[in-house]
Amino acid sequence: MSLSEKLAATSQYIKEAGVGTVDFGLILGSGLGELADEITDRVVIPYADIPHFPVSTVVGHAGQLVYGTLSGKKVLAMQGRFHYYEGHSMQTVTFPVRVMKALGADSLIVTNAAGGVNTSFSPGDLMLITDQINFTGDNPLMGLNEEDLGPRFPDMSEAYNKAYGEVTKKVAQELSIHLQKGVYMGFSGPTYETPAEVRMARVMGADAVGMSTVPEVIVANHMSMKVLGITCVTNLAAGMQANLNHEEVVETTERVKADFKELVKRTLEKL
């Protein structure tokens, strides 16, 4: 079955489940899933019920699509995303973004938790993603290109929409949130980076490192979607603090999630 055929079947199922027009796709990373609880007139569809959808296995990821209204916009939110390190192919990881586009979403907001590489960052900082480095060793566009979805060689000059970024910066100022800006570097995971890898990332121009987001943003650009990305810097990367663990990631996102949610909601309102 071709990608286009899978997309048609999945979109049809989701529409029949009650999903109408979609303005924005939302991918909610570690600790931010609660934002989906604030969506009104909700339609909730578990991933397990959706044709051609994988199932999320990461603790703290709910594993469902939530559709409805948030900040006056019609949104389709992924409460829990898929990761390359779970053993999924890049094409599987990014399939939900293709579904969002097929349902009419022209814009995508991605959020994640990441390790801070920039020495001026502190745990709990929020960072506007201005650009990305794909260091996963793979690319979701490898293989046959279906021209009706996007071009063979997509332009990544503005992977993250600059105008959306400007709106986010203004909103952060209004909310008195100190918003960092920087480049997100995607590794495959599931191991955290070594101190040597973190030094390499810094030399290469990264400000934060993580294990998601990069594939979804590549595919969104392939389909000419406008992307806004916000990272929660949950810890300082290896070699910059004593040790790394997932509990700390959850704890830090818990601490800053009120600001994070407010920033996303107010920005969405103004886009």
C-alpha cells in the first residue's frame, strides 16, 4: 500500500470519528501532554484504534489524538509522539504529521524536552527553536518520493517559520517569560549523549540536544507546513552536570509547564 493510500484510509477514519477542519497540528512532548486537557469540544481517539498508526511506548506519553478548540483555533494534538529509538522507521515516526496535513493543517507546533548544550542555559529555560541539525543518521524522506505530497529535494532554509518565531518572542515578553533562542540537534537516542558528543554538538553550533522533533519538522517542510518549535531545557547535557535521568526531565517539565502551556496558548491565539 502506498503512503498516499495509507494517508487516505487514516484520514477517512479520523474524519468519521468526528474530526473536522484542522488549523494547527500540535505535537506535545514530555510533560506537556496536559495541554491537550485544555482543548474544548474534545474528540479523543486512542492511537491503538487508528489504522496505520503505531503505539507510543514512552512513560508519560498518553498515546492519543485530541481534536477540538484551543485559543480559538481548531487543533489536532498528539498526546504522546513516536520516536525513532522505539524501533519505528522514520516514515512511521512522521506519519502523524502527514495525517495532520491531509486533514487540512497548514501549520505545526512542536514541543519537546531537551538537554541544554549552550553554557548560558539553565534547567527550566524555554527555548524558541530557530533551526535544527539532523544528527540521527537517517532521514524520513529517503526512498520513493510521492510528488503529490512534496518535492524530491525540499528546501530547509527556513525549517522553523520566522514570522511565527517573532510572535512567540513578543508573547514571551508580554508574559515576562525569559525565552532563549537556539538550534536544536536531534540524535537517535535512546542513550543520552556522552560528554564528548555534547562538546561536539556545541562546536557544531547546537544549543540543545534531544531525541525527537527533527524528523517531524523535515516532513512538515516537505509538505510546505509552517513550523513553530519550542523546547523545554530540562537539564544540562552530559559533562555539564553530575548525571542524567528521565525523572529529572519529568520533574523539570512539571515545574515549568504552567509557563510553557501559557506561552503556547497565547502564541496560538495570535497566529
